[in-house]
Amino acid sequence: MMKQSPLIQNIKALLKEQQIRSHYELSYYLAERGFENTSQPQISRILKQIGAINIKNSNGEYVYAIKHELMMPTLDTQIKELVINTNTNQFVIIIETIPGSADIIARIIETSSMKKFILATIAGDDNVMIIPNSIKDCDHIKSLIQQVFH
């Protein structure tokens, strides 16, 4: 296994220890640890490289978290907390979820009134792909999903 640079190790540690809301805030904490000249593009590249995403914390603020290190849902987790983002390319709808939650979200959709607009729902670990009956329904389905989960 390749050893990670001290900068990457520190960014990972900071994302675990702090509620980092922006590149600027991450840059500030890195400077405190001796990484004074870390550029915004460099931070952005590293965040992408390590799989960091923006999720809502318990205060409703968007913070960075490492995707594969997110906690699994518990019985106390609210359904809205499972969905990270919803996108469409006008042919399919993709729902990004926290790891281990896609099946739950797919099941909710399949048992809802949305089902009449949907040809198929396919759940992975952290994504749900929805194929609409008609591509004309993509935006409508995305809107319904956002009403339920956001």
C-alpha cells in the first residue's frame, strides 16, 4: 500500500475531527498545522482524490466528509438524512445516498405514488438509478423526490 503524503493525511484527519464547511476553513486549519501555502486548487484536487463530499450535518450546515467513511444509518436516522443529492440528465434520475442506504430509498420510492411514473428503480450501495416511464417525466420525478427527501 502506498504511503500518503502528510498533507493528505492531515486533510483526512481534519475532516474527521472538525466540521469543515469550506476550502477556506480547511486552508485555515491546515495553516495551523504548518501547511501555510496550500492553494485552493490543490485542496479541491485532494478533496476529490480522497472522495470527500458535502453532506448536511445535524445543524443543517453542509460540511465535508469522506464518502467511504460516513456512518451507516441507524434506527434514529431520519429518512431525509440518507439522501445527499438528486440529479437527472433528462433520461434517468440518480439519487446519491449515504453508503448502505440506497436500498431503503429505492424501497420508499417503489411503494410511493411516484411509482406510476417509474419503469424501473435500481439500487446500489450509495446510488439509486430511476428509469422513468417517459423521459418527459424526469424533471417531475426529480421534483417529487426532492419534496420527499430534502
